[in-house]
Amino acid sequence: MTGYSAEQSITPSPDGLMRWSLLVLVAVATACSGKSDDGTGGDTATATDTDTTDTDTTDTDTDTTGADACQGVAPSVAIGTGVFSYEPFTAGQPVEIVYGSQGGWHLDTAALVEGMGPIVQFKGVATVVSTGDIIAGENDAPVAIDLTTPGLGTWDDTTCSGSFYGQYTFVDDVDLNGDTLIKAICSLDEQDIEFRIEVSPLEGDPTTDSVVLFARVDPETGCP
């Protein structure tokens, strides 16, 4: 029986040595990669974003235009007159009951507005002080107007204020008392009348202002 020396029993063959080297290389490569293959070719490693400099911010800008500009501004109105611009009234001043081109009568109406707009609605009402008779605006519906419209009004977004002008309050509620319409209109000449205006946003309560004026009937009326 042939025996083997100790040196011969632990010396691998050339083929075994090669397989052993390949196994070692694969093990080392797998350990160093830190990744695993799930068989689909995809990388299953998960990346974690540790960047703490990207933070959400909230837009704190405040819109100061249109209706938003009116927040905190108390509504106010100042009645006036004027065809091409606002003109303030002074208590007791003469005001003409204008004879219109279509045969009716009216009071030229204007106002300064603050704390509402730019779209508002208004209504004018005129009353004879001595009798309490309403001669204008009793049954009229409010009229809407855009204060930003050139030739009709002015508007400042930053202050939530503006004006309108060139509007009419029709004198069409005069009590005839058996007289003709012209005689009833002429009877208003040199009467004290209270002229009141009501202005409101399209939805909301009206703000009012009034003044007592000295009525003068338009000479074109042809009073006797």
C-alpha cells in the first residue's frame, strides 16, 4: 500500500486552486459592494435625503387691490354734484332742478366714496323740507356703477376710495295736487329740499349722506 506524505495531502491540484480563487474573489466583491441584486437588475439600495436647508415657506404677501384693499377702511360717503367731476355741496347752496333733453327733470348727482368699491350702487332721494313730500327717488331701484370707468368715476386701489359723477336723480315723484306737471315742478322753485344719497357695495348695507339745498327750477322749464 502506497502512503502519502503530509505535504502531499494538503497541496491542492491546479484545478482546485483556481476554483478556490474564484470563490474568494466573488465573496470579496459582494462584501465591498454593499448592494444586493434582486434578479431584475435593479438597485435596491435606498437613498436618504439629509439636506435640511430646503424648507417650505408660506407666502405672506397681502393683496392690497380691489375689495381686499377696503379691509379695515370704514365706509363713508360725501354727497355732491357735477357732470364731469365731483363737486361738493355746501349746505343752503342753490341746486338746479334740471330740465332734461327728453322732457323730464333731474338733480345732477355725484359722491365721494371710501371703504367700498370699486363697484358700488347708489340711490338719490329728494324731499321738500316744509311738507315732507318726497319728490325724487321714492320708488327708484339702486343704480350700479363701476368707479374705474373713465368719464363716470375715479378709483384709488391703495386707499380704497373714489368718486362718481354725471349721474341723475330723477324728480318724478312730485304730487300734482290737481295741477299740471309743469305747475307742480315750478312750485318747487325756491323751496328748501333735503337731498340724500345712499351708497352701498353690491351686497351690503348702504352708507348715507344728506344736505339741505335751495332748489331752483331750470329756466328752460318755462314756468309761468
